[in-house]
Amino acid sequence: MNEKEDIGVIPGEGIKIPGGAETAGKWTVMAMVDIGAFMATLDASIVNISLPKISLYFNVPLSGLVEWVIIAYLIVIVSLLLILGRLSDMLGQKLLWVSGLAVFTLGSALCGAAPSLLSLVLFRALQGIGGAMLMAIGPAMITRAFPVGERGRALGLLGVVVAAGTSAGPALGGIITQVFSWRWIFYLNIPIGLIGVIATLRLLTERMRPSWGGQRFDLWGAILLAAGLCSLMLGLSFGQEWGWHSYPILGLFAGSLGLLAAFCINERYVAQPLVDLSLFRSRLFSAAIASSFLCFLALFAVMFLMPFYLEELLALAPHEAGLLMTVVPLTLSVVAPISGWLSDRFGSQVLSSLGLAISCVGLWFLSQLPARVSNFDIVWPLVITGLGQGLFQAPNSNAIMSAVPPLRLGIASSFMATVRVLGQASSVALSGAIFTMLGGARAGAALVQKLDLPLAALEATFLNAFRLAMLTCMAIAAVGVFTSLLRGKKS
């Protein structure tokens, strides 16, 4: 399907869009989505910086249950995204969006007031349910609100908001934790969420009366999918800690493979599947989804490993490292609206492929960073990487959302979010495994602790591990260039 063609109603089904048409202006819809997107992405990055304070407050080690403050949130999101995308296609977008804002706000309030670490983890899981609703539906709402010739620019502007939330999280979290307490990183969401709920109810016109419209929800498919993705995320999250060859990790991966295989078989035979696998018959959709996964698999390693390079090898203060790391999301936020606008006119193939190719160049230069370097020599490779990512993301998102009919916008939107989170988790697992196996983690720890060991040898070990991880990611991005080209010249 040509992404230049407007999406149409699925032939033969005769099902009206749940909730009816949204008559609020396109920029009103954009503003509502921006509120939820900023809140969800901010919370994904703001908590990490406060984990040491949370650990100290509850008097527990940093490597114990406190890890689940992050892991529970991500696992719930990944497990539910596709399920909630299907529900939004069945019940309507506004109902799920308002529910997501309400659940996320309630979860934030409970997290801030958590009396114990276990309750904090449970409330983070609740917050993750709300976050999954917001992540699954946002791009679908924008796609439905904007005409076909403006969707790329709109999705690019959404990318600006996501980049702003991601880049502001660490710095804002550090300031709030230092001035107030870790509880206020959650309380911050309450006024934002309440404003979002009230504004959505008053400004968006879609009806919120739940109606299945003759459709059936695939419960067994939902169970198999959630269990399979949960097992996969657990394996990726604890592989480094428990050992990639340990029986628990191998069992999690084998269980994930079996559950997801059973899910695919179930989807082939159920009358109204949870995930319409026929979407993958579209070369445009399949190539864009695969390229998106490879993009996040390759490029999220930069956000994961660069802080180790900056703080352990270069001995920069955390706030200096954090400031340098904002270069990538800031560059992306400048480029994404432009590339989205261009994709509305020229398609996604050239822009997305060029973006990943430029990212390869950025990863190459990052892999060549030495042990002694100026800030400027760090910034410009990060700018190149952010430029490539910005060129890729908005056109690729536009391609995905324009390749599906209107009753599948929710599932397409949730597919985008799922491959993003899975790609990021896989990137951390892969780059972390390479970096650790080659001694980079031990060398970095020795440099921080200033152990009486040969400095040159420690630096060489660290750089060797860092370089191989970056070069591996560069090779993955190069594969992404190839898959991006497969979408076809007119897309």
C-alpha cells in the first residue's frame, strides 16, 4: 500500500469506527496527546536517577527489589501494549485515552505515598497500565485527526514531545530529588494528569459509551501474548545479572518462544484475532516495523553506554554527563518535524534509509573516541547520531500508520510502541553483554575506585569493550538500512 494513499475502511466488515468521528480540531487532539506522551516518557526516564535515594530511604541494596521499580513498569507496558491497541480499535480511542490518563495519575499518586518498597513496585505496575494505554493510542489519535498529507509532520512533532520528556527526565529528577524528595517525582504527574483528563473530557467529542459493535475480544490470545512478552522482558532484564547461559534465563527465553508461537497459531484460527497478522502481508508495514526494531536495537546503546564512558573513563560529574547526553534528544527534536514534513511529500523510503545510514556514521565516530577528548569532540558524533535518528523516526512512523486501515490504527500504534520498548531492552542487553564480557564493566569500576592498577591497561580494556559494542550496533543499523529499503520506492 502506498503511504501517500489515504487509509480506507476495511472491505467487507461494515463496522463503523467505535465512538464515531472525532470533530475536535486536529491541533486540539495533538495537544491532548502531547500531555499524555510527555508524562509517560518523562516518567520512564525520571525514576532512574532517584533509585539510589529510594534504596537508601527503604534501607535496601540497590541490586535487590529496588530494581523492580523500573522493571515492573516496563514489563507491564510491553505485555499490554498490543492488547490495549486492539481494545482501542474495538471500544474507541477517547475511552482508552481518558482511562490511561486517570490510571497513570492514580498510580503516580499511590507511588508517591507508597509506605513500603513492595507497595511502590506494585503501584509502579499500576502506573505501567496507564502508561501502556497512553503509548498504545497516541499515534493512532494523531493519525486519525490529521489528513494524509500532514501526518508525517504531526508524528514528527509528537517525536519532539517524546524527546523532550526523555531528555528532561534525568535532569528534572535529579533536581526534584535533591530539593524535595524522591516522592515528588511521582507527585509531579498529578496536576499534569488531572489537566489532561479534564481537557480531554471537555474538548474531545468522540463518544465514550463502551460498545463492542459485534466484535469479540480474543482472551486466550491476550493471555498467551502477555505471558510470552513478559517472559521475554524478564529474560532481557536479568540475563546479565543471572548469566545468559543460566537455566532460569534459558527457561524464560524458551518459555517466551513457546508462548509466542502458541499465540501466532491461535491468531491464525480464531475468528477475530487480537492481532491482525495479515497486516504483515503489506511490505511497507513489515519493512517499517522491522526497521524500527533494528533502529532502537542499534541506537539505544548510545544512551546506555555513553554515561559509562563519560563518568568512568573521562571522570565527568553526573550533571556534566547528563548535559552532554541531552545532545541526542535535542538534535532529534529539531530534525523530526522537518523529516516528517518531508515524508508527507516524498515518502519514507529515502529519508528512513538515509537516517539509519547517517546513524551508522555517528556510531562509527563514537566507537573511535579516545581516553582523552574535548567536549566538542564528543558532541558532534552525538549530533550525527541524533540527526540520523531524527531523519528515520517520523517518516518511518508515518509509513507504519499510513499502511493500515482506520479500524487497525490502534494495533498499528501499539506495534510501534512495542517494538520500540523491546528494541531498547534488547539494546541494553546486547551492548551490556558485549561491554561486560570484554571487561569494560570491571575496568570502569576500577577506574572509579582508583585501584592501584595500570591506568593505561584499564583504559585500553574499557575502550576495546566500548568500541566493539558500538561497532556491533553500527552493523545492526546497517542491516536496518537494508530492511528500510525493502519497503518500496513509492512508500
